[in-house]
Amino acid sequence: MLKHVLRLCVCLLPLAQAVSTDAVAAGDANQGFATKAAQAYMVEASTGTVLLAKNENQTFSPASLAKLMTAELVFDALASNQLTLDTLYPVSEYAWRTGGAPSRTATMFAALKSNVRVEDLLRGIAIQGANDSCIILAEGMSGGEAAFAESMTRRAKTLGMQHSLFANSTGLPDGKSKTTAFDMVALAERLQQGYPAYYPYFAQPDFQWNKIFQRNRNPLLGFGIGVDGLATGFAAGEGYSIVASAERNGRRLFMALGGIASDKERTEEARRVLEWGLSAFEIRQLFADNEVIGTASVYGGASRSVELVAKSPISVYIPVTNPDRLAARIVYRWPLPAPVEADREVGTLRLFAGSRLLREVPLYTKTSIEEGSLSSRAVDAVLELGETLLFSWLWDKPAEPT
């Protein structure tokens, strides 16, 4: 029971420490904004503010969005010098039949038994959504598509994509692969922020291979709204999906939409959501660099509390109109036992719009707190016992008879 009571204390005490601000909650701006997508998630990059969230952790088939995970593994291998852009991989009969010209699916038309450079295969993925490109890379890097798919799933978990599973490199129907809008936004962020040398492939307007010219399959690139990636997908019975990123006037958004009824509606809805995100908000700083945000209780220390700061200024992306208050809460494991080192990560600042979490920021101790005297530790022990008994009474109190 004591362990459970302590968990209760951890949840209640720090959450009572609310930080009052006059900033606007991004969530309030989208109360009147609805999307036709069944699943949706959109964030602003510099602040991490969540602008739109609808069934963001509900799984759906990634379809061709799986190719983004394939691209990430290749980008990572390039960045770690495991291969080069000039590395050649052969086109197997399986790759040719399953994803090449005979498949009648998206393809770069790589010729059977030819050898193709990694850079050209990447262009095939990023520009044409080519299935043969994915399979050729999977076979070349892992010896087979099944082994490569296992690497995709493992890699996804390390990127925080906890709900994603990949059974092949292409997203062709398999009945097993799944992802979420939240996970796809995390992947898009990784591709854009982690690989500046390779991300521009997604914005190239066209690509010709084997004397066959094809335009970029991303329908948003030509609208002039700042879109520079990433991919679209379709799964029978689940609808159309898209992952996109746009940058305008120094602001970058990452967006994932799923479960849209038609190709045309997907393009219109994605454009509408991005335009709203780029035009209806502004960046507002809440806390300056090294500004004290709050305190955490210390047990057995020379001081009973320690000041908490963030590593950098804290800003949010807020609506230009209809301002309202934003709630901020400090969460930490109560109490901190002395001694406490300076610059130690001990908690999190959570920013809310109503009940919806907008972003989380790690908090660090500003100073060190040495162990206190015997008398001060005795007083702290009495105070902790009293608080523990209080929460135990609340926890164990029987329900009123009905």
C-alpha cells in the first residue's frame, strides 16, 4: 500500500504547483477547427506545440508511408558511413516482379539484373514512391526484405514510434503493418531535422530513370505554401493518408493525416490544415533562458526546496485571435532526497490547453542542495510522515454507502 500511496503523492503534489501565464492555448484555437481526416496530428517544430490532435494514437495501415521508414534507415546508414551514395545494389527478380514494371505499382522502372546507385534508389523513393527502389535497398542492406522490415520496426521504437510495426519495406498490403499519425510526425521530424543533406530529395520535382520521366507524387509541392516533403499513402478500406512538412516565414510544421475519403479530398484537406497552421498562430515566449520556473521540495536538505530552470527559452505557438489562458504544471518525483546536484534533470514542465497536453519541457535544478543538519532532517521526516498518512487516509477511505 505504501508504494501505491507514494505514487499518489507523486501525482498530486507537483500537479498542485501550477504556473500561471497569460499566454494563449493553441488548443483553444482549434476548438472551432475540424478536419475530415479520421486520424490527424500536427506540431510546430521550434516550440513543439501540438496544433491538431485527433485519434493521433489510433493505428492504421501505413501503406506507402512505410517508405519513409525505409528512407530513414538508408539515411542513417549513410550518415554513419555504412554505405555511400555511390554504393551499387543489384535488381533481383523478386524486386523487379514485386515492385518493378510487372507489378503495375509505383516504380522507378529499374531494369532486371542491373545495378543501381543508392542515391538513385533514394530518389526513386522520395520522388516517385517507387516500390522496386525500396526492395532493392532492403535486399542490399539486409540480405532480404523480411530482415530489413525487422530492422525498420526496431529502429522505429528507438525514434519513439511505439505503435508502429513494419512487415515490408514498401507498404504493399500485408495485413500486419501499422502506424499512427503521432508516429508519422515523429518520423517526419527525424527525416527533416536529422538528415539535412538528404531530406531535400523529397522536394525534387521530377526524376527520370531507364528513359522514363516521372513527376514528384506529392500533390502539395506545387501550391507554393512552403511544403517540401514527404509522402502519400492509400490502403483499401482505410482511405488516403499523407505526411507533410511545410516551412514559411521561419515556421515549420509537421503534419500527418489518415483515413481520408478520396485522393482529391486528401489534397484539399492537407492544404487547408497546413494553411491554418501557418496563418492562424504566432510564437510567444513564456520563459526566458535560465529563468526560474518553479521549485521542487527537497527532503533532508539544507534547504527544503530547489529552484527549477529549463535549458533554453520556452515558447509556444499560439493563436493570433481568441486569446485564452494556458495552464502550466511542474511534475516531479516527490520529494527529492538530499543531496541534490546542480544541473540535474528532476522534472518536467507540462503546458496544457484545457485538458490537452501541448508540450513537455525537461526541468533542471538551478543550484545544489547539501544534506541538512540532523535536526532539519528530523523535521523533514515528520513532515513526510504526516503527508504520507494524509494521502494514505484519502486512498483507504471507504466509499460512502449508496
